[in-house]
Amino acid sequence: MAIPQLQNTKPKVKMTKESPSLKGTLASVFLLGFFLMFTWISIYFLFLDRL
Amino acid sequence: MHIHKYEKIWLFFGIGSLFVFLTIIGVSAFAQGNQPPSCLTTIDPEKVDETPPFNKPGLVKTGDNEYQLNIVASAFAYTPNQIEIPKGAKVTINVTTKDVIHGFEMAGTNVNMMVEPGYVNSFTKTFNKTGQYTIVCNEYCGAGHHMMTAKVKVVNKQ
Amino acid sequence: MNETMKVDRRDAKLAMAHIYVAFIALALGGFAGLLQVLVRSGKFTLPANISYYTILTTHGVLLGLVLTTFFIIGFQFAAMSRTAGTFSNQVRTWGWVGFWMMTIGTAMTAFFILIGEASVLFTFYAPLQAHPGFYLGLTLVVVGSWISGFTMFAHYAKWKKANPGKTSPLLTFMSVANMILWLVCTLGVAATVLIQLLPWSLGLIDRINVLVSRTLFWYFGHPLVYFWLLPAYMVWYVVIPKIIGGKIFSDALARLSFILFLFFSIPVGFHHQLLEPGIDPFWKYVQVILTFMVVIPSLMTAFSMFATFEMYGRSKGATGLFGWLRKLPWGDARFFAPFVGMLFFIPAGAGGLVNASHQLNQVVHNTIWVTGHFHLTLATTVVLTFFGAAYWLIPHLTGRVMTKTMNRLAIVQTVVWAIGMCFMSGSMHFAGLLGAPRRSAFSTYGNSPQALEWIPYQIAQAIGGTILFIGIILVLVIVTNLAFFAPKGETEFPVGEVAETAERTPLVFENWKLWIGITVALILIAYTIPFIDMIQNAPPGSKGYKLW
Ligand SMILES: [Cu+2]
Ligand SMILES: [Cu+2]
């Protein structure tokens, strides 16, 4: 009945000390974040300009 | 729960920015008065023609350089639909509808309101530049929705 | 036990039935979309007095409601059968009951739209009044989806019973979370349809409270978009890591983000009603704050996705800051289509923040910017992810394999879609900033100089829309091939494994009573006072109008 599921059968994970290197990830999300800020601020200034 | 160090940095920055945005719009709304249109005044949609100020729609001078512009929306027209505003006037625009929901958008400006039966909506704007604006209905109201329009001219006062 | 890696044939049939309806809706709704962009270019008029708004209603209902709901339910049935085991006969039978109710409801709704009795658009705002058959059809669709939802809950409960103390499979967990979201939010639309619109259209009641009806609609309308998005996130979190050969970055964070979506996607409907006269500005702002909270799980998702890609690339020897990008399987449509969907979610998210931001909303509200926005979120991010999922799901369910040629065609399809959408959605965004309204047939507004400025953008929309229609034809060719003509064989239903570095998933995530309790509490906080206010200070109600 019970169906073994990949996630459940995985061995107990040891807390690794060396986290994987995610420099590229950090850079990518920050690029994304700056794009969000840029868009938001542009439209906010459009609003102010039209006041 | 274990979260990667970089993810903490990212979430701190991301959530921080969200709160900065919220603060900016909050201060702008509550301290500087840039609230979205929320007039909260009710009206009987079937008696708009008898209810002041909408029984005599149009531009009314209410003070030194202050005006009220009362407009009635109905399928598929605004009354009045040709409006002249003196340059520099601070105009409070009041709109209501006799039938379905309409929009009231002065294209290219911040004047943008939903006009719903039973309510008056209101927005104040100072017109500092001469020129022409097009008012369009931006909420679907039926077959003639895209024909529903009005013109505003901001003119130098004599 | 290897059998369980495959969706049972009988469950596969149920899932495929949903997928067929979804793609038929795509064909018809897409054609309606083509007609719309052509009309709005000003160079084309509809023959035989067909109304632009009838076509627009058809487009919105078929693509926003039918394509999405059917694909999502079919996908989730398959995902649950794959990860939590084959359905019992009872569960499967109820699944079919749900399917037929939804299908009959769809046919009914479509009929009344096409005969011109319901040109009220897919938001059906009162006091525009459609034929009762339109509302009845929608009710059947929603009730059918509820039956499917409870069917999934029953299957999940059975799994829990058989596996006490264990964390449920991630895809099953996510499907359950999405159906809870759907059930809680559709209560709003069901309330306005059953208590207000249906009796009013039947003439049983004379007048309707317009603001209450809109508020109930938008209580549903925003979580609706998350109901579309979450299955795409399922593919991103669970399926994509397996396809690229990597690992799930973190099972626990994936679950956490779904729970956060459940909390924050419902009590936020006022951000669609920011410019309405009958709602107090304070409560508008409260819901704007809650809306911003729903951004957080998407920020988490963005990190997880990049991390999955980077960890995989580095395990394959990538160096430098972005070297891992080169290691990704760009030639695999199962990866490429959803990946392009992810990319488009960046401008989509930026636009969403603008829409939800109080004063910024005043700049864009009901302009065609908004149409451009949800053609990025729904019509690109979600839809391309669904296409990418269909490329393995359909052959898995029909016992076929995707050929190299079809894979290449799917890559071309994705590129065509991206180009078409850049034209269409891009020009919609810019025209919207100039003030061009959404949901409007071609008009020069009495030769207004401002409106004349919008026309070049409308022509760009027509070009983009035409390219997108070619994209629809391509995907229909691929889907038909995969369903009926592709060579027989075995296709994998990819389900990712969790990275070794990830932490074990805490069991607290299965505490649905707690999550639903918090969800309800947030809804009550956000809505109780303004809702009472709406009813207490209600203006006289509205009669129905048929103005088309
Ligand atoms: Cu209109
Ligand atoms: Cu929303």
C-alpha cells in the first residue's frame, strides 16, 4: 500500500558545514531586485510628475 | 529552519525594499493627502438628475481659483462632454453614474476613478498647464463603451 | 514497485480528459484573441455584426477560466497519482463527476456568450446583467472544481493514513495547498453568483448591491491568479530540477512558500478596487500591505530557482559568476519553455508591484498596461510552463515519446511566443502609460490627438498577437502529435530529489488546521470591518442592464 517516495526515503541528512557556493545566485537575485526597484521608482516618478 | 546565508541577505534586502515602498506610498497617502479616490458619498442612482449638484452638471466656481466639476456618466456619454478649465485652477471633480459602472480617466494624468452606481467619486487636481485632455471610459459598460468620451481644455483666463 | 513511478492508465485517462478540454479552449480562445488585436489595430472589422465584446468575453472566459482550471486540475490529478499512488475507484469516479460538471458548465457558459446573451466580460460586473444560463454554467464549473478538490483531499488523507508520521510527497502537498486556496477563494465568487447574480438575473430579486458583488468577486479574483501560478511553481520547484539533472534546493522552503501563498493571496482583493468610491482608504492601504507580503514567497522562489541552476552547473564543473548558465539543457523544450516563462516573470512581477501600489495604481488602473501585465503573468509565465509540462505529461499519460523533431518545434514555439509577447505586451505597457484604456474596441475618441498617439502601439499589438496566434497553432500541432501520433514508448514523469545539503523537512507543514486557521483569521482581519461598512452604508441597489 504505502508507496515509497523519493523524498521520504532519503537518508537523514547531516548538516553540512560547507554550504554550496551560490555567488551567481546572489548576483542574479540582486540584478532582479534592482530591476524591480527601477521599474517601481520610474512609475512613482511618473505619478509625481503628473501630480 | 536552515536558510542559506545568501538567501538571508536576499530576503533581508527584498523584504526591506518592500517596506521602503510601503512607507513611501503610506506617507504619500496619509501625510501628503495623495489618497486614491474614495469619496464614500452615496446617491440614489435613479435620482441623479434631481440630486444636487448633479441636477446642474458642469464647472462651478467655489472659491478663489477653486472649482467643482460635476459630471454625470451614463451609457455611453458624460454630461457635460466639452469642458473649459482656467489655467491654474484647483478643480475637485465629482462623478456619478445613472446606470452601470463606468470609468473616468483623464488620459495622461493621475485622474482615474471608478464610477459606480450609488456612489459619488471624487478627485482633486490643479491644472497648471494649458492644453487638451481626453477623458475616456476605462471600464467596460456595454456596446458603446469605446465611444464614451469627453474633452477638457485648459485655457488662459482673461 | 517501479510501477508506481508511472501514473495508472485509468488515472491517466482522467487527467488527459482535462487536458483535451484545456487545449480546445486554447484553440478557440486564442482565435478570439487574434480577432481582438486585429480589430483594435483599426484595420479590420468583424463580419456579420459580431460584437468585439462578445469575442472579448469568449477570450477571457476560455483562457482565463477554462484553459487554466482544466489544465491545473488534470495536472494535479496526474501529479497526485504519480506521487501519492494510484487512485481508489471511488476517488477516480468522483474525479470524473467533477470533470463532467465542469465540462457541461463550460459548454453552457460558452453557449450563452456566443449567442450574445452574456457579453459581460469574464469579470461579469453588475449591474450589467447576463442571461441566467451564463451564471448557472459558471456555477457548474466552480462546483465541479470543488468536487475535484475534495477528491484530491480524500486521496491525500488516504496517503496520510497509510504513512503515519511521514512528510507527504512534495507534489501532493503542493496540490493540496493549491486546492485549499481555490476552495477558500471560490467561496466568494460562489456567494455573489448564487446569492446575488443568479436570483437577480432570474427576476427573483429586483436590485443588487453592486459594491458587495464586486468585493466578493475580487476576494476571489486575486487568489485566482495564484491558483494559476502555483502549479507553475510546482513544475519549477519539483520537475525542473529533475529535468536538468539537478536537485531540489530545499523541500522545506518550497513548502513554506506555498503556505505563505495560502496566507497572503486572499486578503488582498482591494488592490483591484483601489479607485473605488465605496471603500475607506485606510482599508485599502491595509490590503496593499498584505499584498506586498505575497511578494515574499516569490522572492524565495526566485532564489531557489537560481540556486538549483547554479548548484547543478557547478556540479558539472562550471566556474565564474555565471558559468553555470552554460551548463543548462537549452535544447530540451521541457526545460526551455518553463525557463523562458521564469524570465518573463521578472517584468511581470515588477508590473505587479506597480499595480498594487496605491498611488501608482492611479497611473495604470484599467489602462491597457494591466492587460499587458497579465499577458506576462498568465499568458507567458504560467502558460509557457504549462506547455513545457505538457511536453512530458501528455506522452507519459498516453504511453508515447516526444520525437526530436517535435522537441525542436517546441523550442521554436517558445521563441515565437517570446517574440510575439514582447511586441504585444510591451506595446500594451507603453500605451497604458499614455492612457490607452483596456477592454475597448478600436476608437479614436473623436479624433483626439492623445488617442491617435495610441494607434501605432495598437498596430504593434496586432503584430504581436498574430505572432502569438502562430505560436498557438504550433503548440496545438505538438500537443496533437503527442496525444495521438507520436511513437509508442515510455516517457518519464520527472520528480526531483532533494539536495543532500538541504535540511530535513519539519512535519509541522502538514498541520493544515493551523494553516487554514491563520488564512481565515487574515481574511477576517482584512475584510470584516470594510464589509460591514459596505452593507450598513449601502446606497439603493441597482436594476439589471443589458447594454450590448
Ligand atoms: Cu465604458
Ligand atoms: Cu491582484
